[in-house]
Amino acid sequence: MARNLVAAGHAVAVYDLVEDLVAACAAAGAASAESARAAVSDAEVVISMLPASRHVRGLYLEDGLLAVIDPSATVVDCSTIAPATAREVAGRARERGIDMLDAPVSGGTAGAENGTLTFMVGGEGAVLDRVRPLLEHMGVNIFHAGGPGAGQTAKVCNNMLLAAQMAATAEALALGAAGGLDPGTLSAIMQRSSGGNWPLNVYNPWPGVMEGVPASRGYTGGFLVDLMIKDLELALDAATESGTPVAMGSLARNLYRLHRQVNEAGELDFSSIQLLVDPAAGGKPGAQDPGCKWRCSERV
Amino acid sequence: MARNLVAAGHAVAVYDLVEDLVAACAAAGAASAESARAAVSDAEVVISMLPASRHVRGLYLEDGLLAVIDPSATVVDCSTIAPATAREVAGRARERGIDMLDAPVSGGTAGAENGTLTFMVGGEGAVLDRVRPLLEHMGVNIFHAGGPGAGQTAKVCNNMLLAAQMAATAEALALGAAGGLDPGTLSAIMQRSSGGNWPLNVYNPWPGVMEGVPASRGYTGGFLVDLMIKDLELALDAATESGTPVAMGSLARNLYRLHRQVNEAGELDFSSIQLLVDPAAGGKPGAQDPGCKWRCSERV
Amino acid sequence: MARNLVAAGHAVAVYDLVEDLVAACAAAGAASAESARAAVSDAEVVISMLPASRHVRGLYLEDGLLAVIDPSATVVDCSTIAPATAREVAGRARERGIDMLDAPVSGGTAGAENGTLTFMVGGEGAVLDRVRPLLEHMGVNIFHAGGPGAGQTAKVCNNMLLAAQMAATAEALALGAAGGLDPGTLSAIMQRSSGGNWPLNVYNPWPGVMEGVPASRGYTGGFLVDLMIKDLELALDAATESGTPVAMGSLARNLYRLHRQVNEAGELDFSSIQLLVDPAAGGKPGAQDPGCKWRCSERV
Amino acid sequence: MARNLVAAGHAVAVYDLVEDLVAACAAAGAASAESARAAVSDAEVVISMLPASRHVRGLYLEDGLLAVIDPSATVVDCSTIAPATAREVAGRARERGIDMLDAPVSGGTAGAENGTLTFMVGGEGAVLDRVRPLLEHMGVNIFHAGGPGAGQTAKVCNNMLLAAQMAATAEALALGAAGGLDPGTLSAIMQRSSGGNWPLNVYNPWPGVMEGVPASRGYTGGFLVDLMIKDLELALDAATESGTPVAMGSLARNLYRLHRQVNEAGELDFSSIQLLVDPAAGGKPGAQDPGCKWRCSERV
């Protein structure tokens, strides 16, 4: 993301706990900052991306970064965090006169490198309009979801739906394969029917159906099961807050937990849920002859 | 379907238990037959569409229709039935030298009228090629799913996935609305993100988001909850036969049963599952203020 | 069961496809019959126990056993089958003047040997009263569930509840263990609290908590996962027939399917669902250190 | 609880935000304190019961109650809160030299009045032994669950299991009723079979089966749906913390949310989940003829 901003001619100061990442950006023409505080001083726009709610609250509130950001600056936090935390931090920024947007992304590392990310933005529309040109160097879809926190809410809703439809797609493919259908043929049919969805379009979970997706390279790369579970936690915490019934989303979360645990799959791509539903998915298409033999190698 | 065949210049003989339907076809230029037997005698191609497995077995086997069909004819059964029944009847047809395809459709009454149905076909490819020109007068997507019964398997897999992703979409919209998002805005975002799916593209379940869909006319018309539950039974029976875990599909079925029962919704469109997940969906977008008040009007 | 009847002084003629079983009964004093027909001729009471609905229909209707049973005899079918089949066969018996009861049992092989089975009986109360002394030689609880088929309905309801509460108990124990509790201590607490249930009383699923149960001998013996899945099919078919929402029961079934598939657990006792929920259950109590390492030993 | 301590001859100082409750205790012989601080000064044992984690943290830590409690005193917090909060507050007490136990109860208001509560206690066994005589004036089962927080963990595990088995019991009864069984007869059978559990023993959810339970008085009184949902949140938060798969518990939570929402049931007893699963449960036993007609009284 930083490299795309540099390439577009912007002056970018970068800070990260991982020095190699800073060095890589510096090599691309960014200035390397000694600290987060150093990076944001004098910045017109501050862009952050952190792992979880506690880091965002820690950095901006507890570590006091808000205090050193110029009130005329705009803060764009691209972390995926709890909507409530996003609202809280944006509110505290507002008290200091700083405009802050929550702008979680989707599109993965490939999207970040190619500048094809999707941004789901919460905050004032006028503020978004001001930084939109900047975001357009990093992404192709810039959605204004609503007020503060709305970007996070949109992201967690989307990812809860994604988890559910990936699991449901895996079940449909397993059911078809068990009935003798070729998973590729069934995928092609459902893709153009009412079962059509994003996984069938670009991220088929059955090995070998689609080239270049994690399912066709042993479920490596992609979006990890551990990260999907983390996103589902945000979604289901939001559901707890509002009391919304999300039975399908909750079941998807538990299937992912079962998958992580039984198949030690935390670091596989999330489309590997296919292996929970049908361990034979690694075998020859259409066969229930397991290509993968799951064994209890040792029992105390 | 018959009218589209007539319009394409084919000679069509029609029979149905409902005389008005026969009359409507006759008015369009079809010949009206006195019985199923009369309709199929001398036919080169026999096309049937019946409510359930027992009717297909009843008509072709028990009532002996196979015995009066010319062995050189091709039978295309467009009913949605159990894959096992489709295989059984096709096998009995084969014994008499008759080629039979299972060819369930999707696309609803609108698709039937406009000739834009999707056909999912099971049986020999060569037989399908022979009748394909005929099917193309009635539909735009003609998929060859595999051998006998494969059309039915593809259909039930697709509809199980559809039920699950409709319910999951309803949950995501409810969660977003509870978090203050406008359902239309959230739909637009998810549609172009990894949550994208057929319901968001053409069949949005939230009232008012999309024009011309059941959700925007009180969930009337469309594909009834009762019919979705029937299709889910076929899918889950197939899962029982093969022992395939289909937790998401099973939960979707039970949510539909709850919806039918608690909301007396059997004759509403299946996208009305939105009302189970969020009874406020009928109200103003983004509000939890219930537009629909569910009441126990009387308790013994 | 036959041996207990013999021991009580009754004249018993026995037939089974497995000759060793017949021989074992003969050694205990029963007469061995050459066929089912031979066994039932002249019998005052006919007692049968078969694997599934199709065998019961096959034996009594298709093979015509009803035709050779004396109309004054009483038939007691102890198979666990579909309520609808039980009603059908009992109705056909009635046409021949024969009183027939459905009387599925619970209590396992130990209950059969010790004469401590539970009978859930469907049919007329007066008929049950007539054979009750006989049943009391084989079991201790003889319940009159209602009219024909009611014994089967009671059995499938009970077993659906059992499957659900075994799975829920396994989850509660896993959650407690993950939180540092000793599963034995937690079991003792819940057993005497509102979480109390049959599994906690006599069939604890966590290894080592209770002596003499399958969980404490590697989940061998007991009631197999495959058989629980079969019973759940009967329950869920009944739910389909009546349209009853059984979301918990359906989820339990799918967890058992996942367990069978991922852990190759079809022939383990059904309390082994604990291993799906917490593969560490085999390890030291309270630890998440897996005692059992599940591995994909081979992937194509 | 206070009255039972007074009746046992202990000197009790009482404080509550609700003055009437303090007055009621004073009338029974307790001293009424002006504030929480006044109540705990000079106390040998401090017993608290608060609605949620934030109140416990607020009272003991933020409001500084720990600072005014004598280090030789023992604190017994009977609130049902998050295990992590219980551990945190107990840790802070320890720093001041104060022994603190978490001791959530079950048994409801009836148990509190009759002195028949169950206490699930976390903390050191020696500390529990010291206050055990006191607890025995208020309850009959005093369980030592383990170290700090273990009482809370035991309580949330128990209540998650309770919610799941109540919902599963409701499904089994609905399935039996749909199949023509009398719910009372079916309850009696399952109670003494492997489906046996606490709800069937003392808290049957079907109206009229058992006297004196909420189900037989319109689901009034008892343990509210809203409170069960709150307890499930604690359980499922703990599951999120440890990553434990709790599919059954999660589904139970979502069924309760659906029930609360669709039936406006937040203030009904939690056994009213029977009405979600079978709205006809209010009608005559064994009939699907709904005694309660659920209507959308108004739709915008």
C-alpha cells in the first residue's frame, strides 16, 4: 500500500515494528520513521493498519498518538477491528478536532500489491471525499458505508456472510461429489444458477477446479483459517451487542473451530473447510476414495 | 414451456389434470390430449413435469406410460425429484429401449414464460445433444451434469446452497441494520465483495432494496417457503443416503421450518426468511423499530 | 432375551440368520427352528428383532410371515424402525386378526443379558397387559407409549434427545477443561445441577471420569456412532414428515457425521463425540495438550 | 440469603441500591448500611451479588471497595460474571492480602429463600472451608470447582448445557406430539431412559405436564429468557477465548435470540423455548391444533 502511494508521487513516511517491512518501503522510495510518533508528525494524512482492536486503542489513545497528530490531518485506520472501538477512537479524535475514518480493506496481499483493494469506509462523506484520491491509488472499490464504525460493520457483515457461504458451498460440492457429480461441472452449473456466489466465481474450495486458488495448491497462501475465525469473532461480538440472531454465522464459526482443531488447519486457507466437510476432496474429483487419510497417529 | 415450443413451430400435444392449463396451451396452438397416454403416443419427444418422486414413478412405472411410448422416442422429465427415483425410472426406460433424461429446471414461472429457464440435465450426452435444440426454445442455459440422475443431484445441491446463502444473507443484513447501516448500502458493498452472491445480485431479501423482487411486494409471488422446504428434503435425503455432513444445509432447513411455523409463512416467498431473522425488516431501513408486530393473538 | 425367557420357564423356539446365535440359545434350553416360519408356527407370542424398516416389512409382509402366524397369537416387534412402517405392518396384522405391538428397547446388550431392558410399547393397552409378564422377564421398565407406532416414536424422540445432550455435554466438558477445570469435578457439579442428565449420571464421555464406561476404555463397546446415526435418521425422517423444526437434533446428526468421517469413528461408541469437540480429551484432564494427534497421513 | 444468615444467628449488614430490599432485610433483623463501604467495614466476611462483570469490577476496583475491606476478611462474590473478570478481581484482592472466592449460585429465588441454593466456588480450598459453614446456611450443595474463576467457569458450562438440553428437550416433545404422543407420557418415558435430564425431572417445558413449573403458568416466573441469553454470552465469550468449538451451545443461543425476537419472549421463563419449536404447545396435549395463534398484527 505504501509503495503504491510512493509510486503515485506522494511523500510517505513509514513505521512498523518489523524493520524489514520498513526497509522494503524505504527501498521503494518512502522515508523510514523511527517511531509511530515520528511518522505522523507533520503528516497531512495518517494511515494505519493494526492487528486488533486493542492495538488501535493502544496506539491512538493509550500511547497518545492522537496528541501528536496535527488537528488538520485526516486519520484513516485500515485495521479490521470492532465497530465499537472504531467509534470510540474516532470520537476521541473528534474531540481533538481530527477527522478520522475507519476503512478496513478486503482483497488480501495480492490486492494490496496490485492496488486493487476494496475499502469499506465509515465516517463523514466529506472527509472521505478529501482522501478518496489517495485511497484510489491503493484500491479500486471505495465504498462509503455510513458514519463512524460503519466501515467495520460492513466488513464484519461481509466476512460473516463469506464464511457461511464458503462452508455452504463446500457442503454442496461434497454432496454432489458423493452423488457422483464432477465438482468442476457442478461448480459451473451452480455458478450460473441461484447458487452462484463469490467462492464459485473466483475462489473455488475444491482442489483442481480452478487454477491459481489456494484449493489448487494445498490450501496454502490466501486468507488463513485463524484470521477468518478472528473476523467471525468481531461479527459475533457485534451480534451479541445487538442481540441479532445469526444462527448460520455462528454455525460457520464453530465449523471453522472444529476444522482448525481436528485438522490442525489454523494456517491453511479458509477454503480448506472443504476438507472438514469432505476429507476426500483431495482425491480424484467425484470420488469418495479419500486422497487424504486422516489418522489419529497416537493416542495416550 | 409448451407455448414456447409451439411458437418455435413444433407440433405439441398437451395433457394436464388442470383443464384450464390445457385450454391455455390449446389457445396458443397446441393440441389438447385426453390423457397422458394419448399425449405421448406417436411423440418423438415426451416432456413431463410433475410435483414429486411418487408422481413420476406412478406415471411412468405404475400407470405404465413407458409401455405406450415409442422406443425411438426420447423422454425428458423436468420434475424436481429424488436422484434415486430419476435413476430408477431411467433404468426402466432403458430396459424398453427408451432414452430418458432427467432435466429439472430453475428460473421460476417467469423463466418458463420467457423461455429463459436453466436446465440441469442427467443422462447420456448424445441424447442431450439430440434434444438440445428443443430445450433451447425453453431455456438459455442447458447444462449437462452427468449420467442418469445427475441433473437432479445438481438441482438439489444448488438449492441447498441457495437456501443456506439466502439465510446467511438475511443474517448479514440484519446484523448490519442493527449496527446502523442502510441495508441497501450494505447490499451494494457485499454484492461487489467476497460476500457477493445470487440473492444480492437479483433477489435481495430486504424490503425496498431492489425493485421487482418478492421482498419489495410483501414477499408474494416467487419461490414459496413450502417449495424450498420440499427441495431441501430432497437434498437432505441425498445427504442421508451418502452420509455427507451438511450442517449448514440442515440448519437452513430448520430455520425455514421455524419460519413457516412461527410466521405462518409457507406461502410467502423464500426470501421472507428475512422476517424470521429480523422482524423489523419490514420497517424503515436501518431501524430496529419493528414495522411488523408479531403477536400471540390468543393463548389457551 | 431368549435365554431370559427360557430361564423363566417358557418354551421358546428361536431362529436367526446367524447359526451361532441360534446354537447359543439352544444350549440354554431353547428349541432351534429351521426358519422364521417354523419358529412362529403354533407360537402364542411372536417376538422379533430386526435391523431396519425394510427387514420388518420384508419378513412380515413380503415373505408372508403374517400368513402363517395363528390369529390368536400376539406379535411383539422389538426392532427400532420408522413409526410409519410399524403402523403399516400392525395394520396388516390387524386385517388378519393378529394383535401386534411395536416395542423397541433401550439398554444395550448388557440390558438384554441382565433382563434390565426398557421397552417402549405402541399398540393397544389391553394387548400390552397380556404380554407384560413376558416382557418383565426381559426388562424392568415397560412403558405404554400410545397406539400403534407410538413405541417407535418414543424411541426416536428419546434417542434424538440423547444424541443432542451427549454432544452438548461434550461441549460443556471441553469448555470447562479449556478453562482449567478438572472434567471429573465439573461433571460432578453439573450432574447435581440444572445441567444434570443421563450421560453425566451413567455414561460420562470424558475418558477416565467414570469407570466401566466406553470413554474409559478407548470408546470401544457401547452404542456405535453408526447406530446412533441410523437412529437419528429415523427421528429426522419423522420430523420431515411432520415438518417439525428440530435444529438441535439436526445439528447433532451432522456433528456425528463429521465425527464419523473425520475421525473414522463409525465403530466407536457414540460418546466419542468428545474427541470431535476436544481432541485433547484423551490427554491429561484439564489440559489442552493433545493426547491424540490427528494427522493427515497422506495427501494426494 | 441475608435473611437465612440472620436466622442462623449471624450479624449481617446489608446494602443495595433498591431501598425496599434493604428494608426487607432490616425487618428480618439485619443492620441496614448507608453504602457498600459502610456495609463492608469491620466485616469478617463480605458477600456480594451483582448483575454483570462491569459492576463487580466497578465496585471492587474502580470504586475502591477492596481498599476499605479488612485484609483479614474473606470476600465471597456470588455474581455470575466472566471467569476472566473473577480472576482479575481476585488477583487484585490477593495483592491487598484479601482472600476472595467466586461463588455463583443456581437455584433461583426459591432456592435463595429456602436456603437450598447450589454454590459453585472458585478459589483456594482452605478459604472455602473457612466460609463453608456460612454458605451452608444459604445452600445445600457447595461445590469446590477449582482455583480463582473456576466457580464462574463451572456455572457458565452448566448453563450452556442447560440451555442446549432445554432446547433439545423441547424439540423431542414437539416431535413426539406431532407423531401423536401425549407429551406427559413421552416425558415420563424419556425421563427414565437415556434422554433423562434435569428439565424432564423438575422443569418440564410443555404446559400442563408438571405442576408448579413456569410452563404450567404461562411461562411466568422462573429464569427469564433475557437472563439465559446473558449467561450464554458469558459461556460463548469463554469459548471464544479458548477457541473451543461449541456448535450446540451456539445454536441454542441463537434459538433463544430468535425466540426473544419473534415471540417477544425476553421476560418469559426460558422453558418457553417450547413455543418457538412448537407454537401449538399451549394447546391440548398431543395436538398440532395451535392453542396459541401467532399473528403479524400489523405490517408497514
